[in-house]
Amino acid sequence: MKEFKRLVDLEVNRLFLKVFPPLGEDKKLDIDISIGLVFSKEPNQMCIISTDEEDRWMPSIHFSSIPKRNIYSWSSFNNRMKDWMDLKEYEKLDIEYYEVTNTVLFNNLVSQKILNVEFLSVKNIELPFGVKLIFDKDYILSTPTADGNTIETSSFNKNKNITNFEELGELEFSDIEHRAT
């Protein structure tokens, strides 16, 4: 979890949604969405926040180059997701990226610094299952789903995924400074 600490005070320059096509899925919550952040200090690298692909519980962070293919505009997002869910898309399944840098829904994230990072866990269980990046006027919450990951902000994807974890116990956010691991 220490790698998340380096995100504090970094300014977001560009923003992407990383999506695995929801072929035949029923609900929007079933769409596997991660967030891709490009920071002003590292303009040629993208930071992906998601759920660990092996244990499907813990938040993960990794860095990659900015994608050069499968980049779509935000305006095509809803139609493409609907087509995939309705089995109308028969293209090769591959990760899709949606650049949302200039999208109104994400205005409070772009050109803003990450002020803090919080981890979401079930009280009395040490391992977090979600991570929240705090900005001055917004946030990005990344949590696992049955099919991968989902993200939400104050204006995007308000699917209340964390309520699915309440049956495990009381949920709590803890500041990155209070995490030993």
C-alpha cells in the first residue's frame, strides 16, 4: 500500500477510463472500469488504479505507457457499453480506453492535486478492499466487483458499490498515514 503514498500532491494532467467490454452483462455495476491518471510530472506515463487481478480484493496500482490504440471519446461511452451489454458488439474483446480529460463530469479532477489517499476496509480486518483518492472538490473511489473493478466520483457512476460489502461488517476509511503496510 506504500506505493499509493507517492500519489499525494501529484497533479492530474489527463484522465482515462480503462474498460473491459461488458459482453452480455446485465447491470452497469458489472462493467469492469479502472481509472488511468496521467500526472503533470510524468506526462508520458499512466497510473492505473484498480483491483488486484490475482486476489480480486486488494486495491492495486501500476504504471504503464499511455495507450496508443483502442482510445475512444467520452461521447461514445454509453452507446458502446449498451451495445456490448446487449451483445450487439462482436469485435474482438480488448481493453478500451476512454479519454475523459475534457469531460464536464471529471472537471474537478483534471488540473487538480491529489490531497490524500484513504483505504476502505471492513472494521477489524486489516486488508483494505478499496481506495479513495481525495481532491479539493471531488474524489475517485475504486472498489472490486464480481467482474473486476469499478470507480465512482461525485458525478460519475454513483452505483453505491460499497453497500455490497456492508454485510461483511462495519466499513471504515483510514488515512494513508495511519496504514503501516
